[in-house]
Amino acid sequence: MSISRNPIDPRHEEIKFSLKLRGISLADVARELGVSSALVSGALLGRFRSRRVEKAVAAHLCSKPEQLWPDRDHTLGRCELPNH
């Protein structure tokens, strides 16, 4: 029996790599925000929403959440997946 795994999100890996190039890990972002590394990773993967995490990661990359995650709704301070 094989275990089904979620495919790796290339954007997630790219963001992690970009942070690493700057000497920052997801654990560093988590400590900075006082949250778990799992929350940071889950938010970046889109498993759940955290505008705070997205803003912190974007700031470390001199970017904006809208640029890193263009497929997410960023209106009115909310950050949700578009309706399908």
C-alpha cells in the first residue's frame, strides 16, 4: 500500500529558497511572529489563511503578498482563495 502525498508546490519551494538565500527560515518567521512553524508553512501552502504570515514573508522578500500569491484574494485585508 502506498501513501498518497500532496505534490510539492513549486512556489512554496521558491519562497523558502528565497528566504534561505537571505538567511531566513520558516522557523525564523514563526519565532518573529510568535506562531508555530507549521502555521507558517501551512499558510504559505494555502492550507489556511494568515494575512500576518503572508505580510511578514513578503516583507522579508521585499515584496507584497499580492505579488507572491496572485491567485489569492487580498481585498479588504482579507486573504482567501477565489471561489471555484
